[in-house]
Amino acid sequence: MGSGTSGGVPVIGCGCPVCASADRRDKRMRSSLYVKGNSGERIVIDTGPEFRLQALNSCIKHIDFVLITHTHADHIHGLDDLRQLSRAVPMRVYVSEGGADDIRERFAYIWRKTQRGGGKPRIDLRTVTGPFSFENLDITPVPVKHGKMDVLGWKLRENSGTGHIEAAYITDCSFISEESLSLLKNISCLILGALRMNSHETHFSFDEALETVKRIGSPRLSKVFFTHIADEHFHAEIAEYCARWRDKNDMLNTEILPAYDGLEIDL
Ligand SMILES: [Zn+2]
Ligand SMILES: [Zn+2]
């Protein structure tokens, strides 16, 4: 639902060519994913500041639960807009242990007793301790590093009558351990944070993200999309860069592209 870095693109007050671009693929709301399982499962990963707009754009009417990667503002500050989706049942929000403390502190009003009709979301905060299942989906947290911070990627595996499909969403990330990498060896689709060309302390650059794709080495990996993209490059430029890298690294079975807001990936 969103493919941009923390400030979004266009950046407030920035007149750079990417921020001024007329290509709609260069408009990047804060990173977020809406997952529709084949058995009707509906999940959102991260509720950033534009969650309301994204939910409207994606025609969301109901979700079963929310998965949080980490508690930076650009990933959770739309949490209040779960209000409309938690009227009937409190919304389950899965988050790491430290992340749960952050959310309770930052959104303290949600758990404070106030007058009725106060217009608050109903949040059922769940601390993630390991993989869990919902309907036909197996959900696995994938611990990764975002600078010095421990954050979560999420792997989703759908069990269908004919086999299974695995996909992973790993946004803000600068290091993946061998152990976490081994969780990704059967994925066919990866959505991976890749900020810009130049290196950054807490995010993969394009080259580091591409090297990670190579390290995963899943023979099934047929689709890779970059997300959490800054305003330094046009969508078209990044697509061309990834295509050249694929040719050079003989990875022609893997499509690698920058994501854009509203992109739908059919697995
Ligand atoms: Zn972020
Ligand atoms: Zn972050």
C-alpha cells in the first residue's frame, strides 16, 4: 500500500526532480502491505501515518489482524485509524516484546479509561514469541537488524490443496543473520527495504539489497520488490539498475523491481 521511506515521497519542502516527478510510481507513501489469503484471510503489515488513505485506496473493509515490523513512527503512527476496523472485535496487533512496550507508551490513551464514545481504537496487543498460524496461513517472525535495533520481518506461508506458497516482507533492515536467512530459503516472493544508491547506517542500499537476494539463493525466488525507497531515484531508473544487475549476476529467473504504491502482486 506504500513504498516510501520515513518522510514519504514527495518530501515536504523538497523540490528535487523525483519529488516533482509526474510518474505516479514516484509518489511513495510510507511502507505498508495488505495481504489477501486465498481462504479469505486479510492482514495488514504496518500502519504508518497514511494508513487511512491506504486502506481507502485498497478498499479495505475488514482485516483479521495487524503485524508490526517495528515501532518507528513511519510504521505505526496510523494505529489510531484501526478504530473503524475494531468496532466489532478488538484488533489483534502482533509486535515484538519491546515493541509492545513502545506502543503502550506512545498510545497510552487507548488503554486509559475515558468516557464512552471517546473514539478510540480497540487494540488487542499480542507479543510475538515465535511462529503462529491463522486459517491457512503460517506466520513466522524473521528477526533482522535495523542499525542497532532489533526488528522483525514477516514470512507468510499459505498452505493450499496443491502445495504451498511462501513470501516474506522485510522492510527497514541493514543486516540479516544466517539463521534468519535460512528461514527464507523457500520463498518465491520477497519484499525488501532498499533505501537508495548510497549506503546508510540503518537501511540496505540498492547494492546491499541485491547482494541479500543473492545470499538467500532460493531457487524458487521469482519475484523481488524493493520498498522503503527514498527520493533520490526515479522508479524507472531503479528498475533499469536492477535489470542490469540481474543480467550481470545471471539471475534471470528472478524478477527484481522497485515497488510502487498500489502495486498488486499475485502469487
Ligand atoms: Zn521506516
Ligand atoms: Zn525504521
